Amino acid sequence: MTRMTTTTVAAIAAAASLSAAALPANAGDTIPQDQSVKNVVLVHGAFADGSGWKGVYDILTKRGYRVSIVQNPLTSLEDDVAATKRVLERQDGPVILVGHSWGGTVITEAGIDAKVAGLVYVSALSPDAGETTAQQYQGFAPASEFVIETTKDGFGYVSPQKFKAGFAHDVSDADVAFMRDAQVPINMSAFGTKLEHAAWHTKPSWAVIATEDKAFDQAMLIHMAERIKAKITKVSASHALFMTQPTVVADTIAQAATAVSAKK
């Protein structure tokens, strides 16, 4: 079995168990026919794959959005941006581009694409052009419960012993074990790559911040969101909020789509 198949199957189990109970009462409401932005592209972060977005996908597709999910190789920033651009090329109209965690760096670079109408950062990084992802951590408290172990060839995994506390404390033990053992490692050199572009300078932005996120200092998350002038929503959740809070995330994406549609 390939890595893609393994990780996709692995993360689906956790996401599916959460999404079934998470659909809001208005999840069946369809978006207006004249709404111009109906496409959403979701970009996952490190140590995970795209199937963790299943709850968000279910809610948005029920409302009438066309949702596509990027599968980042996590081998370099360039590779992840290229994977995102391939999905953007397949869209038939304007897009809300969404990133979780490391996915925020990816959408910041890839979001200059002409099809991207708005950006949504889900407890996500948002460097400026000329900055690296690693620079975003400078001056903020270290994430002591989010421990990364690096392999001999330079790829990082979240420590198995710290995975629940650091990544997904609000997920069941059984699902956390599955997520932990299905991790997709990231090439740590990606955090040292300087961005060439920062789409948030020209695209309106929204941010969903998990208030119990142990992967980032809260002050760091708020600083990044305020710097890009994002409209901020806070929710009580772990770093895995893209899975555990699909309603809040989906509602924010829908707000972004409605807002940018109104300006067209």
C-alpha cells in the first residue's frame, strides 16, 4: 500500500466519527444561485493529510459548495505550493483558499493565483514575503507540549508520547492513536524557505484560532492574524480544530465566500 493510501484511510476514521455528529442544523441550506464564489480548496498542514477535512467537506458540500482537497507531499514548500496550484487550476471559478497550520504558509504563497478571492487561516502560519516559516516563532513562548522528532534524513514527526497533548487533546484516545500512527512527516528544511509572495497583502483574510492550541503560543496566533488584518474567530479546541470544530471552520469559510461575493 502506498503512503498516500495509508494516510488517507488512516485519517478518515477519526474525521468521519467527528463529522457525523457535527453537522449544524442549517447544513442542508443551499447557497444562493447568484453567489459568485462557490469553490473551496482546503490545504492540510504537517503531520496529517487531507482526509482530516472530511467534516468541513461534508458541511460545505451539503450547502452547495464545490470543495477540493489538496494532498500536500510535505517534501518542500515548493512542492506543496505546486500541489495546491494543480488543484486551483481545476477550479471553474473564484475560490476561497483555506489552510491549516503549515497549510497557512502554503496558501500565503499559492494564494496570489488569480482565482483566489479570499483566504482562511485555521490556526495557521502566515509569513510575509521574504520571511521563513521558522521566523514566525521568534519572540514567542515555545510550544513545550508540541515536540517534533527529526529523522536522519531531516523529516519531522510529532513525538508519539506527546501527540495527544500537543496536537489533539480533544480527540478520543482511539482516534488519536490512529492519527499518531498515520502521521505524514514534513521535510524540516521547508520551515527555512523564504516566501516569494504573501497573498494576504492583496486578498481579504479570515482566521479561526483554537484557544487551546498547544502547537503555537496563543500570542503568536493572534499576532499573525492581526498582522494580516484577518477577521478573527476564536473557538475552544486543540490544534486539530480542522477536525474537531468543522462547523465553526465551515461557517467561517462560508462567511468569507459570502463577503467576497458581495464585493464582485
